[in-house]
Amino acid sequence: MPLLQRDDEQGPRTRRQVEMDAARQRLEAEDRAGMGATAAAEAPTGPSSEMNLAAVLAAMQASMEANQRKLQDLIAANQEEARREQEAARREQEAARREQEAARREQEEARRDQEAKQNLILEKIDHGLVTLGGKVKNLTLEVKEVSARADSLETRIVKLEAREPVAVQASAAKFDMPRFDGTSSWTAFKYQFQTLVKTNRWDDDQSFAALTLALRGDALLVLENLPPDGRTLERLVT
């Protein structure tokens, strides 16, 4: 009979299971061989047959014990190998877990660095916007100030322009327009006329009118020589 009963096996067979089955089969074969030897030893009869039977039984017992030890050693060796493989697998899993943890920490640090950089950029943008807003505000105030100055200057210019005719009239009232009848020096009269034009700030039309009204006597004849389209100050002086 077999030394150990084989366990029912389900699923794929591993290398250790195959080795265990081979070891069991080898031990069972040795046991059957020992039993055959025992049966052969029991065949003779006589006084020495009992002694031979006892020796055979003792040999069989020793063989069975030896096979039992071998099987136990094989089982222990297989169990130790399985334990080592499990330990190696556990170490590999632990190493993989540590690598995953390190990768997770690196990702977390990278995420924090990215958030810090983004926050720094946002702070710089906010600071730049605040600074730009201050500059825009200052420029707006400066523009308003310049605009106010321009309005003030424009008001003063308008007032001065409004006051200029009065000044011209006052100035004109102090200097009477001389008369020219053609008997006195034209060069002297022309100098007086130009001085009066400059003092009163007359334009060409005003100067033309003033010179026309200043002519007397024979000097009036020059007006007859002026064509209708040539009644200008320059033409009259010429």
C-alpha cells in the first residue's frame, strides 16, 4: 500500500506538484518491490523461515522509514523553495510598491512646483496690472491737467483776441491818417503810412481802404488807372 495518500489536484499542475508525484510514485514502487521480496521470503518453510521473515520485515520497516524520511525531506525542501519564491515575490512586490510610491511623490512634487510657478506668475501679472493701472491713472490725471491748461490758454487767447480790436481802435485814435495830394514827398508819406499800418495792425484790405481815403487832389487820379480786378494794396502803392 502507498506510504502517503495523494491529494486531489485541481487546476494547472506546478513543477513542485509534478516532482512530488514523481517522488510518491518512486517510493510506492520501492514499497511494492519490498513487499514482493517479503512474499518471496515467506515461501520457504522450515526452522529458518521464521528468522528470514523477521529479517525481511525488519528490512522492509527500515526501507519504509527511509522512504518516509526522504519524502518528508522532499516535502520540506519543496516547502522551503516555495517559501523562498514567496519571499522573493514579496520583495519584488515591495520594491514595486516603493517605486510606485517614489513616482507618486515625484508627481506630487512636480504638481506643487507647477502650482507654485503658476501662483508666482499670477502674482507678477497682478502686480503688473496694479502698476499699469497706477500709471494709467497718473497719465489720465496728467492728460486732464494738460487739457485744463489748454482750455485756460484757449480762454486767455479768446479774451486777448476779443481785446485786440479795442487796442487797435485806441491805438488808431492816437495817430491820424496823413493826407497825400501828390505835391509832397511820396517816399516820406509812404514811410508814415507803413508805420501807421504796423502800429494799427491793419491787414491788406484795411490798409488799401486807409490809403484810398488819404488821397487828395491830383493824387486821386491814380484811382482812375486801377482796373476793377487790380484794386489791391500792392497795385495801388505801385
